Amino acid sequence: MMNQGANTQTLASVDPNSVENRYVVDASQSQAPSYLPPTAGSGTVSWATHEVNNRSTENGNLSNSNYHHEQHTETHTKNLQDGLNATSLASSSSLGTTNVSQDYNGYSSYSNTSDPYGYGSTAYPGYYSSYQQQPNHSYPQPVGAYQNTGAPYQPISSFQNTASYAGPASYSSTYYNPGDYQTAGGYPSSSYSNQTTSWNEGNYANYTSHQYPNYTADTSGNYSSGTVPATSLHYQQQYKQWADYYGQTEVSCAPGTENVSVTSTSNQVCPVPGVSSAYPTAHSQPPPAYTPSWQQDSSSSQMSSVQPATTVNGSHDSYWKHGAPSFQNHVSPVQPHFQKPLDQRSSYSNFQDQQRIACPQGPNTQYPIAQQMPHSYQPPPVQTPPPLDNRRVSKLQIPTNPRIASNLALGLPKLDKDSSSATAAAKPAYVSVPLPKPNEKVMSQDAADSMLKPGMFPKSLRGYVERALARCKDDTEMAACQAVMKEIITKATADGTLYTRDWDTEPLFPLPNAEMVTKDNLPSSTPVSALPKYKRSPSRRTKSRWEPLPEEKSVDKLASATNETGKFSGWIHANEKDRKHMSGNVNKEAGLNNIKFLVSEQKSASKNFQRPVKRQRVAADGSNTADNGDASSDSDKEQSLTAYYAGAIALANSPEERMRRENRSKRFEKGQGNRAETNHFKPKNAGAGNLYARRATALVISKNFEDSGSRAVEDIDWDALTVKGTCQDIEKRYLRLTSAPDPSTVRPEEVLEKALHMVQNSQKNYLHKCDQLKSIRQDLTVQRIRNHLTVKVYETHARLAIENGDLPEYNQCQSQLKILYAEGIEGCSMEFSAYNLLCVILHSNNKRELLSSMSRLSDEAKEDKAVKHALAVRAAVSSGNYVMFFRLYKTAPNLNTCLMDLYVEKMRFKAVSCMSRSYRPTVPVSYVAQVLGFTGVSPTNEGSDEKDSDGLEECVEWLKAHGASLVADNNGELQLDAKASSSTLFMPEPEDAVAHGDANLAVNDFLARTSLQPS
Amino acid sequence: MAYLSMGEAHRRITDYLNRFSDAVSSQDVVSLKQLFSLSSNSPSLLPLADALNIFQDANRLIKQSDKYSQFGDIIVPFFRSLQNYRIGNLVDSYLAFEKSANAFLQEFRNWESSWALEALYVIAYEIRVLAERADRELASNGKSPEKLKAAGSFLMKVFGVLAGKGSKRVGALYVTCQLFKIYFKLGTVHLCRSVIRSIETARIFDFEEFPKRDKVTYMYYTGRLEVFNENFPAADQKLSYALMHCNPQSEANIRMILKYLIPVKLSIGILPKDWMLEKYNLVEYRNIVQALRRGDLRLLRHGLQEHEDRLLRSGVYLVLEKLELQVYQRLFKKIYIIQKQKDPIKAHQMKLEVIVKALKWLEMDMDVDEVECIVAILIYKNLIKGYFAHKSKVVVLSKQDPFPKLNGKPVNS
């Protein structure tokens, strides 16, 4: 998140969109309540504007906005109804349900906010929910997901709305580059989404101040998701209005300059369905049309899915003629269909095939976009999409990845060399629109297209590129080819012959050996990996949580391969710079926005998928989910760690940082080699593929279990999920897993034992040790090692945590230890049950919990010294016996003192309040100091005079800080004036108080504290 | 088991089916609820279970006739549950029963009137009991017992059906009580809060409208919750209500209420009569009450230790432990009385060493500092009126009412 934030900030001056992007990110975490209020405010404002602008078309708008809402509910209920759905789709649909229902709550409250225009509020929920759904899709079926992200701008109606809201005037200021549009027009299949994309941008531009509407635009876009294009085809065939509508958008967008008129036309078109008089009809009517589309979304990779769309459209048609039949009718045709694809999806290879068939259909064309954009633009976000790949459909991914990378590469030179044509950034948005796999030709066109986008390149060059790429037989060749071409073009641009050369007659370069290219990149990356100590930068860190490294790796590598000059490491940097003086180049800007937006979506997708995984805690072993329980609750700590590593914020995008990242990703592939790494994603690679597939199935099974609840945990093949580690490194940083663990990064038991030993003897500070121990714990968990070593690791960590006052970490260890001891594994269970008691007594103040902990103690345990002590402390605390408490404090065994430490302040305050109430007229401070543990137990202890005077001093300070009134008596001895103090005592605000309430989480304090300790 | 002929089995099954459909059509809840009481081992159900185990094709029988098949969703799983119950397979029995109960709830929801409320009660009860037994079975097989939790969520659903307006709402409290039983058993009492809130804040529930037995149960459980929270006045009020309205014949229930009411009353300074402890066999409190009367700290500690396990499990240990301060108060008062007899003028000055001596006599080994601390706490908590002079180590008691009685108010904390 930090990185995201940083990026957006760099953009901020130029990019009105950045605000939205951040917004989206927020939304993806489904923090509904937190941002709803703001939206409400801005929403009203902006809606008001719309009203003025489009009073005539308001009906149309209205209907559309409403329809989101309806539609949402519709799908929502369906999800709930459909048990099969949940089971076979594994997580996707069920996720949908959960998320959606949450959101639902969110907006129910929302709609209460007074919106002057009633329709506004309904629209919000609609988009809001749609937003959430989007990520859901993206996760389980990456293909679908990518479509979604690619096509977010479809939403015929919603889209239109926002456009019209924007108002004609503002449109003229949009980022439309006529040239772009021209090209876009040339490729209708791809351009479709492009147009819409740019529309969106237009909105962004207009709405800088009104975050809300923009947001709507985004989300509604998301919502309608990839399949809509599929449906749109049908619309064209079946529905004149819709077809027209589509046509219009297309045409109007193309010229770009005619935006003003465009808006008006489209506005007119838009209301068509909702004919102004048929107000209520308009409201409900769109949903049927949409529901199907959404449904198909999940099945989008299937050709057949298109069919139902037709049917539904038909019903839609009748629907809107006849008024308002019930929803269910419309939905039902979709339902059976929906399930079909689900079944098939469960097998990946199958899925892939379908995907391929489906690709040429057009709707899928969006797929690469999402992929590419994140990759090319923002490395940190890039990492988000991969989790999807890696986890689920790793095989599927490959065909596209290299290509994308190559596209990217093509764009790069321009970026680097020519800032005026720097649309490279924007390009991918268009580039990848092309049809994926099967149609190589189109693909290459797009690649070429990407270069030509800015309108700077001659037609002939495009032809040249097309020809060149047409020769390629597979992805690697293509990549290589593009690399070469990129170089050619770069050179041409550099020496100014780009426009003068006759590209039509230019001889094609010899087909490069793809193998070689890939190898070429090896040397470039190996030195990087040789870099000694890799340090995560904070920005990096946050992102990396969600990031499946291998995937990112391969992409990076390809990029570097094609970009042999080595610019690769710095290109983002360049990009950033370009962006700054590129304000004139609106197009690129638009592209950037676009990307960011998508990126954030992706991110949300991956985030979302994390959540359900968490639920799987039980099922976790062996799968990557293993450490989630820990890791998730760790996030705060993580953040503090982040800051800890923070020397390097400034470095975030520097070449060094880049290299480090590279280096880091290397870490994950050791033992497999670069090639092997890439191969993971190739269906050909049987070995790795098999492993992944097997694990994937197991994951699906466990998901199924979660969702349907019908399958017993015992049925899951845990052995298949268990990893046997091969890593020999003793030291390893903790990194929260986001995908199935890679055996080559997991340390086997012997190594872990050494690692533990190392930590125990280490002189480094707590944070370092904590990090190491966490990684040891993670490795233990993924390998399902539960024995004395596990206990030892947790005990070590728990003790360390107590010593350093890190209660959250301690609690994690304690709860694990409880389970481990219960399994009969030997350990210091007495010591820890004493800690547990103390924790319950002193920190949770939960009577019931205390009772149950006490009643669980065995007789034997009650005889234990530590436990006895803890029980005595309990008695002292419950009776308020401060004398007893501080005596026990002085004589505490083990680390009981450390836990009591945390209660000392409270106890002292209680004691002084009590004393000032009961004693008259005065109490000697020396007595107070002795009783409250400032000084030694007995005042007559001669040996510790000096210490006692120190303690006395401290006590005086403490009393003063708490408002006690002190007087000196005749002998000059300091006395506590009880009567005066009784009314003036107060508990001072803790100095280390932090806004979030837990001082442990305040990074700086925490660091300061730990660094003071020579641990 | 005697041999059962096919014909006989067939007859028993059709007999059950007829009774079921008759009961529903005539809205005869008394017969209907008997048909569900699985765990009662009633003479009508046991033979039926045997019959089902012989006559395997009961489902076909149900489907054959429209009269029965409309209740197929209820009866088919119920038969399966009964079969499994008979052969001791409680987990499967539970699962089938839950299915049947769900179907019945569906039907119940559609019935306008609340005639079948009694039958729903039986189902709610049966599902809880069955779940408990199924959990025991699961636990003995080393699996995680989770059926009671499932029963809890089913009952929550039932509560949702009943908690609306109309005549059905009087059933809500019964379900609530079943839920309490489950939550207390599971140790998830925090879940009670939502149910309590809807009972106590919703206007649609007039508490006095509910059946008496449910009110008593409800008050008992909410009273126990208040004991956990150490909210003694509220606990006293609720448990006293339960005690007053409880059927005087059911001594077991009275004992259960007293088990919590006595510690509550002790905490607010009201001691029970010995005969009551005897009558309801609440011997664990005898020493404690005695200690309070005598100011005998040793006896109190002894009494607590003796029944520690029991008191911890019932959750009153911490409450009783707090009585220590009252025992001290009593002890000090005794010292004060003795001093007064000896020397009325100086009686209000109590030397610390006297107290230490008294405690030593009770075999309580405490030094001056500790006793001083206790005196300070007693004054702070208003159990003693007066002040402590540190220099001279003397407790100076107020001349008026130095040891105020609690009089139904809890000790200040």
C-alpha cells in the first residue's frame, strides 16, 4: 500500500486519477464504512451537477444507476441460493457471496445518507457491490479476472451515465488523442474496451474534485466485467437499440475531438431502454440484461456462454416491453448455464483449452491488458496479479506472459528515448487488448499497434512489424522477435530515420533464436542475484505480501531479455521522469491512469482471495495458507518491521532497488534455475506442473470443504500439500506466503534446528530475532513438523516476546503452544501455563477465561513454583493487596516479572489512591517507595543504601507525576500528604501513547526500546 | 429383539405416517409432539425404529401417497434419524434430525397460527439433547465435537422464526433458554448477549407474557451471567425472581438457583440460614458462611480450597474469594468489641500489632506491612470507617458505626 501511495503521489500533479486509484485500493479492502461517508458528500455534489447538465436525459441515467443496484441484489441472491455454485466454483462464487453480503451491509447504511437525488443512493450500492464482485472473479479464474479488469469500461449504461454527467464541456478537456482513436477504430474488437477506457479517463479528468463519481465510473466498469463484450455482440445482433448504442460509442470515440457531440448522442441513446415516460420500467429493466452478463463472466472463457446471453437478452426484450415480470424468470435461464462452466473449470487443463477456443471470440481480448499493464508500469503492483497465476492456473498463464512482456519491450524504447511519444506507458492498455493465444497474427498487429499508437509511426513501419511478427511460431520467438524489432525501431528513432526509412521494403531481420535471448538475460540477472544482502524497502515490503515472486520474476526476466541494453533496471525510473514532463501528452497520461486503476483492481483481487484462505486455518498445513493465521494477525507488526527496514524509501524505484528486487525473487528459485522457473508456467513442464496441479487440486478440495461444509477435513490429501524443504540456508527472512510454498525455499528440520540455535545465540536485536523465528515457524508449519523442535521454537519466541513486551507475538506463540502441549509434546508447559495465567489476570481481565484457566490446572501444576507464583499474583491483584503484589514482583521466577511489569503502573496507582484515602495525616514517601517496589523489600537492608535512595528518588518522581502532594516534615523527611493527595491524584497520559491505542505498535518507540536492550 | 414380520413393520410405519398426517391436518399438537420425541424412548417410537430397520423401503411408502409425501421432507430424514438412533449411531442420527427439523421449521413458518409451537419445543429440545450425545460420541472417537454448535445455529434460526410479531413469539423464550443451555455448555456465553438484547429491548416481547417456566429459566441464566460480570444487584434481582417463581416442588431447580444466589447474597452481606444449606445440600457453602459469621479467615480459605474444583467450575470461586474482606471486617469488629469490654475509652484505637496477633492466632502468617495494607484496603472500600496513622501504627476507628453493614449493597470496588 505504501508503494501504491507513493506512486500515486508522484502522479498527483498531473494525474487527477491518482486519487481515485487510491480510492479503489481502499475499496478493495472492503472498508466500506470508512469511505462511505466521504463518498456520500461528494456524491451529492456531483450528482447535483449532473442534474443540471442532463436534465433531459435524466431518466435514462436514472434507470441505469438503479439497475446496478438491482442487478447486484440479483446476483447476490443467486450466489446464496446456489449451493452448487459454491461447491464447484470453489472459492469464486462463494467468495462473491461473502464479500457481497458484507458490502451490502455497508450500503444499507449508506442509503440512509440524505441524497437529494434519490437515485444517487441506489446507484452507489450498485457500483459498490459490483466493485467487490469483480475481484472475486478475478481470483479463482484468472482468465476471467483478467477480462474483468480489462473490460471494466464496458458498462454500457453505467458508463454512459458517468460520461454524460461529466458534461460536454468538460469533455473537451479529456485526454483524447485523435491519433489513438484512429488506431483504436481500426481494431474494433479491441478498441471497444479502449474507448470505454478513455471515456473513463475523461470522467476522471472532470471529476478530480469529486472523487465519488469517478469512483462510480470505475466500479461500474468493473462490474460489468469481461463478458459483457460477449453479450454486447448479441446485443448488436438482437437489439437494435443496444447495437446502435454500441455503435455510437465506438464511432464517437474514435474521432476523439468530437467528444462534445459524442456525449450528447450517447446520452440520447442511453435513455432509449428506459424511455423517459416509462420511468419505473426503466428502473428495473436493465437488471435482467446484466445479470446474465455477470453470470457469464465466470464462464466467460466458454463460447457457449454467449448463447445464454442471447436468451437472456430475449427475455430482457420482452421484459421491457411488458413491464415488470419477476426477476427470477430472467435469471433462471442463466442459472443452469452458469453451473456448467463451473464444472469444467475444476480441471485446469480443460479450462485452458476452453480459454483458447474462446479467445478469438473477442471478449477475451481484454485479458492481456490487465496482465500487461501492471507489469509494464508499476512493478510493485505487478506483483499482484501473479498470485493468481501462480496459485491457480499457473499453466494457463504462460502463453500470454511472454507475449505481454514482449509487447512491453516494444513499448520501452520509445519510452526511454522519446518522451514525446512516451505513450508507451499508455500503450499497453491498447496493446494487450488483442486476442491472446490462438491468433498470432492479430497479436502481432497489436504489438505493432502498440508502437504506432502515438500516431508517430508511419503506417509502413506497422506493416513491417506485422510481417516480422507473423513469422513467429511461438511465444519465445515472438518475444525475441519483438526484442529485435524494438531495437531496430529504437535505433531508427534515435538516428531520425524512423519516418524516412521505407519500412515496406526494409528486409526482415533473421529470426532470432529465442533460446539465445533468454540465455542472454541470464548473465544480466546472475550478477544481480549475487548481490549480498538483500534488503526490503518498505514500499516493496507491503506489496510483496501479495506477491507471488516466481511469476514476477519470469516477467522481469523477459523484460530484461528483450531489453538487453540493461536499461531494464532503470526503466521505471525513466518512466517516472517522463511522466513528469509529459503533461502535454495526455494520452499517455490516460494510459497511466488506466493502468493504475487496473493494478489496484488486481490488487484487490488478490487481497480478496486472501481472506477466505484465512478461514482455512485448520486446513492450512502444507498449503501456502499455512501461516496465514499468524501472518495475518501480524500485519501490524509487519508494518513496524517495514519501517524498521526503512532506510530506503527514497530508493524505492532506483536501479539498486530494482536489482534488489530481482535478487530477492532469485531467492525463490534457487535450485531450479531460471529456465525451470519459467517452466513452471508452461504446460509442457510435466514435473513442476504436476506438483502444482496436485497441490492445486488439493487446494480446491479444501476450498470446497470450506464452502460447502459437506466434506470432511480428513478427506483432504494433506500429504499432497505437505512440502519437504530443501533449502540449506540457515538464515532466512520472514516473508508471508501468498502462494503454495516452494520446497526450494523451505528449510528442512535439521537446518531449522541450526537456525534456532543461531537465533538463540545471536546478539542482534529483537526485531531481527523475531523475524528469523517467524520464518522458522513458517517453515515448520508448511512442512507440518510438530515435535519438540516446534515447541522449542515457539517457546523461544514466546520468551523473547515477553522479554520485549511484545504481547501480540506472545499470544500467537502461546496459543500454538497450548495446542502443542495438548498433543502431548514435551516442553516447559508449567512455565507457560504460569505465563498464560498472568496474562489472563493482568491483561485480559476476563473473569470467565480466568476461571476456566484456573479450573484447567492440574494438581501437579498447582504445585509448580511458577504456577503458584502466578496464582498468588492473581490473589493479590483481585484483593488489591499491593504489598503482596510487589513482594511477588520481586521474587518472580522465570519471566513472570516481565509480564507483571506491564501491570505495575496500574497497581501502584491503585495503591496510592488507596493509601491517600485511608492514611491520615501523612505517609512517609520512603514507606511508599518500599511498599510499592521502588526500593528493596526491607528498609533496614544496609547493603543497598545507594539503590534505595535511587528508588526513593524514582518514587518521588512517580508520585509527583501522578499528582500526589508531598510535604516535608520536621525532620526533613518527605511525606505524602494523604488528604491533599486524595483529591489530586490522577493517572497521567502515557507518554508513549499512540493513536491506535497500542504503544507496542508505534514503530519508533518500539525500535527505541528494543535498541536500548543489549539483547 | 423378537422377530418382526414384514407385515408388522409395514403396519407400524403406515401407522406412524397416518398419525403424523392426522395430527397435522387436525392441528393436534399433543399427538404431533409425541411423534418427534426421539429421546423419550416412548413406546410408540421404539417399535417404529425396529420396524424401520427391517422394512428398508419406507421412503417408497411415503412417496406413494400424496397424504404422506407432502411431509416427506420431514419424515424421511426423521426415519433415518430414528433408525440411526436405534442402532446407536448418534452423529448420523443428529444430522438426519437436523434435516428433518429444518424441514419442519419450514412448514411451521408457513402455518399461520402457532398451534404447532409445542411440537417445535420438542424438536428444539431433542436437537439439543441429541447434539450433546452426538458430541460425546464424536469426542470418544477423537473427532472434534461440533454438533452442539450446529444445534446452536439451528436454534438461532428457530429463534428468528419465532421472534417476529404474532402469536408465535411466545415461543421465543423457550428457544432462548435452549440456546442458553447450549452456550453455557459450550462456554460461549458471549453469544447470549444478542439473544438477550432482542428479548429485553424488543417491544414485541412483553416479558410477563411468556410461559412461567421459560421466564424462570431465562432469569436463572441471565442471573448467572450477571454473576460472571460481578454485577451483584442485578444478579440478585434476577436470581431472586427465578427463585420466587420456581416451582417449589422441583428442589433440584431451586438448588441450582441457590447455588448462584447464595454467593451473590453473601457478597451483599446477607447470610443464609444453616437449615437452608442443609436442605438443598449446599454444603460447600457451609464453611464459608460460618467463616463470615465468625470472622475466621482460616475457615474461609479452607472452605474455598476444599471445594475449589466445584466452585471454579460453577464460576463462583472468584466471587467467594472476595468475601475475604468481609471476613476481615468481622474479625476487626470482634477485636473492637473485646477492646470495648476492656477499655471503652480507648476502644476506637486499634493497634496494628493486636490485629497481627489475632491473625497469627488464626494461623495466618502475615507481617505488619501486609496487615497495614489490608487495613488500608478495608478503609478504602468503606468496610471500616476511620483512618490509619502510619507513624503510630494504629487504626483509628470512627466513633459512630465503625463497621458499617453492607445492607444489600455490594462492597465498593
